[in-house]
Amino acid sequence: MQRLILVTALGLVLTACGQKEQAAAPAPAPEPVATTEPAPAAPQTFADRLQAAIDGDHRKTEHKARDAFRNPAATLAFFGLDAGQTVIEITPGGGWYTEILAPALKGQGQLITAIVDPSTASSERAQEYYSKGNQSFRDKLAGAADHYSEVEIVEFNSAEPSFGADGSADLVVTFRNVHNWTGAGNDQAMFNGFYKALRPGGVLGVVEHRAAEGTSTEDSAKSGYLTESYVIGLAEQAGFQLAEKSEINANPKDTKDHPNGVWNLPPVLRVAEGEDQARFEAIGESDRMTLKFVKPADM
């Protein structure tokens, strides 16, 4: 009887030990979870950089509102803007295009902005105008160094313009300025200056308010509209060849017969008392020619 009790007790002890050893066994390691590495980001193209500059928060809201009429991405692509270029923007005004060109080219090219030297202006009033405008432009660049720190400014005499070393630029662009030079009588001198600044094979891009063919130069200067043939003639006289025309900035709604010329239309809206401003707003900005010229490569 005692032997039976002893065997039974020993069996219970061994069973308990076996249960204890079984409970202490480590749990099996979890199966590894398969992971997929994210695909590397596609390299940013210059077109991406350009669009990012157009969409950037640094641009004025009122400037962005003009994109639908000025088509900056398509216009600059038409002119051949690309990384690595030296680009000269002629008389940038309030910097509408500078806001786009500067960040797009920063670290991947050079933007030079050419402004009139006030001391060469023909009148005291003009000197004051250019001095004020130039300072405003400089303040704009200084106030956003992240975007504009690499922008170079050159001042020029519009009667005898020079925009830097001859043959140093890949692309010269000017937007809605030619009529001002025509009114001042120095439009041909300006185009001659563009030609000197460009390397052989370089491009001149011009956007200008477009008059109906047959409009006199005198009437054009007053209205702000110029004929395509007149602008092409200025460029060809300087030595350029017309490479291509584009209707990117055309506006068939513009009748071009407004009392205050192009300035009746947005964004200026110079509307006299009694005139219907809504009518001019409905037209939108002016009908514009977009011309691409090339300096012959063998020059």
C-alpha cells in the first residue's frame, strides 16, 4: 500500500514537471512579413521645375490671375527655355515673368533682368518714373532671396542699349514692351541690342499686343498695338530670322478699336466715366502675337 502511494506520488511529480517544462518552451518566432520598397521618385524635369515655379506661393495672387491670358508654361516652352541657359528678360516691370523665370532657373541657369538706367531717360519725369520702378523691382527681389538671390540686374541706355557681353545669352525675352520703344523712337536700337547680346543660334522671344495689318505705326504707338509685320521687320533689320509664330496668346474677342487702346482692357482697365467696364472685362486681355526669332548660327 505504501509502495502504491509512493509510485502514485512520483507519477504526479513527474507529470507536474513535464507540464512545467512544456509551459516554459519559447513561442515560435513570427513569420517575416514581406515588404515592398517604394519606387524611387522620378527625376524632376525642367518642365516640372517650371510648373512648380508657376504654381508657387511666392507669386502674387493678382499675377496668378493673369495666367489664363498669358499662358506662361506654353509660351516659355515655345521660346525654348531650358536648364543651363543664360536668359535676359528685358524691362521686367513689376516682375510678372521674373516670378516664374527666377526660381525655375535658380541653380540651373542664369537670369539677367535688364532695366532702364534712369540717368539716361529723356526727361525729369521719365527719370523719376524709372527710378521709382527700378527701386520697387529691387525691393521685390531682396524681399524673397530664396527665389531671387541669383538674379542679376543690369541697367541700360535705351538709346544705345547693351545687356552685357556680346554673344553671352542663349535666350532674350520681352513681353508687351515693343510698343513703348516704338513710342519713344528707339525700337530698332533695342532689337539691335538683343542681337548683339545673343550667341549665334540664340533665340529672341517676343510677345506683343497685335494690331490689324495695315494699321499705321503712328496709330499703333497711340493704341499700344503693333502689327506683326512691323515687329518682324524690326527683328529682321537687326539680323534675326523669323523661326516660328504661335497663337498661344491670341484673343479673337479683342476688336482692337477701344477708346483708350489696349489700356481699356484688363489688367489696366482705364475706363472713362460712362463706359461699360464689364464689356472690357468680358473681352479679357489683348490679342497678342508670339514670335520666335533666331540669330543665325553662322554669324
